[in-house]
Amino acid sequence: MYASARHTATSVLSGKTAIKFSEPIQLILNDSKIPSSRICSSCIAVRPAPYPTRNFSATSRAQLKEYFPPPKDLPNIKLTGPAWHHPMYTEDQMTAISPAHRKPEGWRDRIALTMVKLLRFGMDTATGYTHQKETAKGTPQTKSGWFVMNERKWLVRFLFLESVAGVPGMIGASLRHLHSLRRLKRDNGWIETLLEEAYNERMHLLTFMKMAEPGRFMKLMILGAQGVFYNGMFLSYLISPRICHRFVGYLEEEAVLTYSRAIADIDAGRLPKWDRLEAPEIAVRYWNMPEGHRTMRDLLLYIRADEAKHREVNHTLGNLDQQSDPNPFVSEYRDNSKPHPSKGIDNIRPTGWDRKDVL
């Protein structure tokens, strides 16, 4: 277990001001080469931390906290395992995952896609995200300063992304649960799948939190984003669950694209600190990662596969009757020889299953 002691780097920006600095901003500025004249008084320049740093982490070893310690003072409890066991993925299945896009059909789909584009623009701007584009000669364009993706900036982006990714599933499950109670009818399996999706996204977040502890500025951003996003999704799901599922489907398309680009950066040698990085123990247990396949690249393959599954699930749910259709991902089929939705990724369809194909 890591020590819980923390320190805060300070730097004098002027003769009168010494400002505290949160770790996520520190880790970005360390590698960004932003001129000090462009740093506002609410941000901080940093002096090197006195603690040894870990190559794969945005936070020094002495700063990391145990966010999910084992139970204490419970003599009969050894370990609390996950409520949902993750399905097994093969390496061939995970490497076959690729970005995909469902073309919008009708005004509902266009609304959902527009909202995702706006959300993506805001997140890219807030985290300074961009990706190198290939020139006509096949060589990547070089970027500098704020728009450079390195190991630390990728972790910041992953943390922020996963902190809001678990919201839609929980909202959908809770509202459908209340709806089932009011109508005194079954939900036909939707609630469990949506809860499992929210749980899976939270496990992504906990995994990345083993590698970097958010600072105060990042926590404030997460708090604000969650407050706005939760309430917006809550009201939207009351109005049109179909649009919300399509929105999440398009959002997961962006997540698959993001993780695919991170994996490509590792393969291209642009993230050398992650070449031989071992995945955290919590990830090894949750995904049942086999020996010899526990690197950072393997971890991103698992997470990308999860996001691809969420993409398929939500695009499929967006094609169904929200009131009466059963959840095809937990249903039993009369003819198992035909391809059909499942909890795994063996028959995955990137743009979702049409209603006529499953019902």
C-alpha cells in the first residue's frame, strides 16, 4: 500500500505570489513547454518533486493514496470481490476491434450525434487533446506545447473520460427501475445490463486511479462535469430514452477511437514509458489477464473492447421499443446456431443490431 502523505509543489510567479498547484496541471505543464508568460495566476509553474516518480504514473509514489483499501476490523472477511464477473476476451477478439460509425437516421440520431460532437469538442479543449495526423509522405506532423500527447496527458484524459462514462448506465437503470415499480411490470432485463455497464466504466476509472491520483483542479473539473452531465442525462432520459441510448452509442464510438489512437501511439514508439509497463493488480483480477499479457497495451486492449461492447449495446437498445422489447443481450434464443447478441464480443456488431435481426 502506498503512503498517504502528500505534498504540493509551489512556485513563485511574481515577487508577491506563491500558488499551490494540483497534480494534473503539474503533469501537463512539465512536458508541454508552455511559456511561463502564458500561465495565469490560477495555474502554477512547478519545481521538481522531491520524491521518485513512476514512469507510468502521473503522480509520485509518495502522493498516491489507497482509494479502495481492503476491509478493516472485519475478522471474517478477507476480500470483497466484484459483483459482476467480466466475460473472457481472447486476444484475437480484442485486436479485431476497430473504430466504426453508425450513420444517423432521422432527427433523433442527428440530435444525439450533434450533442456528442459538442461534448467531444469541450473535452478536447479542456484536456488539450489532439492527435498527430499523417502527412502526404506518411510521416506524422509534429506538434509542440499544449497539444502534445504523452503518457501523462493520456492518463489525464482517461481519468476525465471514465469519470463521466459511468453516469448514463446508472441513470438509465435507476429510471427504468422506478418505471418498473410504478407500472408493476417487469423490465425484461434492461436494468441489469445498464447497471453492469456503469460498473464496468467505474472499474476503468479505478484502474487508472491506481496509476495517477487526480489533483484538486481535476477533482473540481470532474465535480462540475458530473453535476452538469448527470442532470442533463436525467432529464433527457425522461424525455426520450431512445435518443439517450443513441447518444451513448455515438459517445462510445469516440471512446473506441480514443483508445485505438493511444494503442497506435504505443505501437509507434511515441509512449516509451509504457512499453514494458505492467497493468495494476486490480486490472489483472477484474479482466483475468493471463500471464505474459499484462502490459499497458494489453490493458488498453481490454478497455477498448469494453467500450466497443457498450457501443454495440447502446446502439442496439436505441433500435428497440423502449417500453416492451426485451433486452437481447441477456435473452435465450431458440436457435443458438444463428449469430445473436451476447454478453461477450464473439458476435459483436459495431453499429448495433437491428430490431428485426434479434426479435
